[in-house]
Amino acid sequence: MNDDDIDPEAWAQGRHRAEILSNLSKHLGDAEVRDALNALGVSRATLFRWLKRFRQDDRTSTLLPRRRGPNAGMQPLDPVVLTIVEQHFRKLYATRRKPTLTRFQQEVAADCQLQGLQPPSIRRLGRWLKMKDQADLMRRREGAGKSEAVFLATPGGLEAAAPLEILQIDHTKVDVTVVDPVTRLPIGRPTLTLAVDVNTRMAMGFYLSLEAPSLAAVALCLTHAVMDKTAWLTSRGIVAAWPAHGIPGTIHVDNGAEFHARAFERACGEHRIDLSYRPPGTPRFGGHIERLIGTMMGAVHLIPGSHFSNIDERGDLDPEAEAVMTLRDLERYLALEIIGSYHARIHKALDLPPAAAWQARIGDVTVRVPSDPRRFLIDFLPFEQRTLQRDGLHLFHIRYWSDELRWLMGRDRQRLTVKFDPRDLSCVFVATGQGYLEARPADRTRPPIGLWEHRAAVRALREKGREAVDEELIFSTILAQRSLVDEATRLTKAMRRDVARRAHLAPDRIIDVTPEVGPNKDEKPLQLPYFAVEEWEDD
């Protein structure tokens, strides 16, 4: 561009804009945006449109005021022709049908010829289309998702002023196959549920499972996030500090069904945690947890058995043939990656490591911790409401009883809230005004089962034409199915997976996430169970 062709006043405006935009940080905060808007006197959309243009090409001339009206050398369309063009633009071209420019020109030409008008050429229509708002045009033709990915600036977005102000939780399928700890044969890719503190970028906790995302996985991840992790690390042979703990003020999540469950919403209210949902179809609002998940997946790509991010990166490697890590090994690997690498590296958004940010800022915050971590976990478990019968509580066709339930028998036949851990139905928790009562199957000879096994047994019975199923039928079916799976464990990955899914079940198992404290050297360290569940349906 020849400097002599530029109006001095326009050049001064361009320099003013360039000076302001060049001083803006890479990750804009709300205060910076407000100051820039005031200094430039433009709308927010215009500010970010200029900023995107300037960061792609940082020359002052890219910010010069643009002359209104048609480009030089292009004569305006005849008003009648323009009416025809705009009509076909609205009803044909700018629609999800996405016709080609050629078809657009043919439709315009047909109407022009009917009225005895000279139709515009395809090149003329092409230049006319370039003058339209391209972001709006893409939104009309391809949807807001694709348009925003190209044209919408996303400066910062979610910000937290202090540690534990906002916690983000999300799930992902891990890009690595794990093996059975006994047979060493592949059993599939696990699911990782991960939590991050938005202010310090500290990984607060995680939970690894062999199942799809579920409310139980969220409950275990959140419990891991809020608790002190010293005993948890010791039980895994890890000598390192993971200081992140405490109940958050807000949990920011996507719109997964598990985050909209009544049990999750009620438990958040119980512990004075606000729930915030990202707008549907806007993954950018979950950027903090998405970036942490990406970092963790980058780390597991170094493990034998990795699937990598895509087929091109994987090449001719066979992940299942190369897999060597058990679920327990992978859990320990991820913990080491978090506390030994991620927490210690300088984070670009912070200009210091997350661990240093936590240490520097947590002193100004009142850290809330659950007085009873076990009860905290139970609060977030799914629940059903049942009426106490003379012979006990009936849940999932299993009759539960506890001597402590006798005290509730004389009350009105009110519906009781019954919490359950879908991984292990050998114990349920009945909510009372003072806490939870534990109830177990009335027939104590029943083996521990998971809800996924229960569902599979009921499906099998229904497929055989059984209209009514009872407790005896369910347990006998489960035992028969287990026998078949155990005999064929080496035959298929699906059967090996079933064995792994019930490996954690033990007689009279009680959920325990509370570390023992005291001088006793024989105390047992905290062990968070690491097998999850598949999703369930209400009866």
C-alpha cells in the first residue's frame, strides 16, 4: 500500500488502535477488555474482530478504517436486481442446504430473465458475497458451532479469583489399553474422571475406572479432590506432596446426565457447593479441564499400549499387543505425572508452577474440609426412595435389613432415601436425620454383586420369558454367568473385562475412604477403590 494513498486521519486512527491492541495480554481478563473498549469506543465484537486480525498480521495498516460501500471499481447492482439477489440469498444461499455459487447465480439469472433484466455474472455475485458478514453467513449455512470455532474470539472465559473458588470436572477415555493383573491379557481402555482448580490449575483429584462416565465416578473423584491425600499416596508407594484439598465453592461441569442427577444436585446443596453448567455445545467454556486432560493424554502416549490421538500417529502399532500396564499401574503412573511433573512445571497462564501458585494463594482462603469423608462420599452416591416394609427394604429385587431399622418401623409409612454404591450392592445406606444406617441383604449368604451384574442377570431372565424375577433367580443367574465367564476368561476381551469389573468385590465390603489417624503403626492407609460402574436406569 502506498503511504500517499492513506488519509492522515485514518492513519492516526490505525496507529491508535495498534498501540492499544499491542499492549493487550495473550489471555485477556475482564478488566483489560473493559479498558480497551473504553479507549477504542467500539463494541466487544468489533474489538475481538480487530484483535484477531491484528494478531494474524501485526501491521498498523490492517487496522485502518475501511471505506463503507462497495469496493472500488465495482458498480452497485440495479435496485430491482439487488432485490432478486437478496431474496435468493436469504431463502437459498444462506441456508443449511448450502448450494454452490453456480446454483445461486443460476437461480438469480432465471428470475432476472423473467423480468427482462440483465443478470449479474458469477464473478459479480462472488464479489457481492464477500461483502457480507462471513461469520453470520457461516452460522446460517453450517451452524453456530462451526462459525464460532472460526470467528469467535475466546479471551479467558472462566476466571476464578482464588483457590477453591471454582472446580472443573470432566471425563475422558484414556488413550491406552490396560491388562488384567493375573492373565496379563488386554481388557480395554479405562475412563478417567479428573478435577482441576481453575485459579491455580492444580489437579485436585482423579478417579480411574473401566466403565462409562457415571455418578459414582463423579462422587469418587470429588471425594478424592476434597480429602487429604497423604495416606492415599503412601498406600501406592508414592513419596511426594499433593497439597490440593478442600471443598470448592463452585463446581463447573458440562451437561452430562450424571451432573444433572438429583443425587449430585442435592449433595452439592448439602455441602454449600454451587453448580454451574457450561452452555450446551460450547466446549471452550471447559478450557481449563480440557487442557489438563490433553496434558495427561500426552503423557500416556509414552506408555506401551497407547492408542495415540489418531490413527496417523499410531501407525502400524497394535496397542493391545503392546499393552503391559494394569489399571492399578496406570493409576499410579497418572498420580506421578500429576505431582511429579505437571504440578512442578511452569504453567503458561500463570507464569509459575501450579504447586507454587497453590502454596502462595491458599493462605488467604478458608479451606473447608468434610468432617466425615465417608459420609461426604455417600452424600454424592445415587439414591432411590423406598417404603420400609415389615420384612425390610426392597431395592433392585433384593431385600435389605438392619436391626437399626426396627426403630423406624413404628413411624408413618414414609418413603426413605436409600443411597447405594453401584459397584457393590452388598450394602446400602438409609438416610436418617442423624446420618446413615447401613443395611445388608437379609440373606447374608448372598455374594457381593455390582449393579451391572444385576442388570445383566435381569436382562437374561427377561429374554428367557420370565415376566417376574425374584432375588433367588437373580443371584443364581449371576453365579451361573460368573462361572461361564471364569471358564472362558482367556477367550475374549469382553469376558476378561467382566472379571476385572468384579475383582474389587469382597464379602461384607464397606465403602471406606477415611484414613485412620493415630499413633498405631499397624493402621491401614486410605484405599480409594478404583473400579467404577456402568450407568444404571431408575426402576
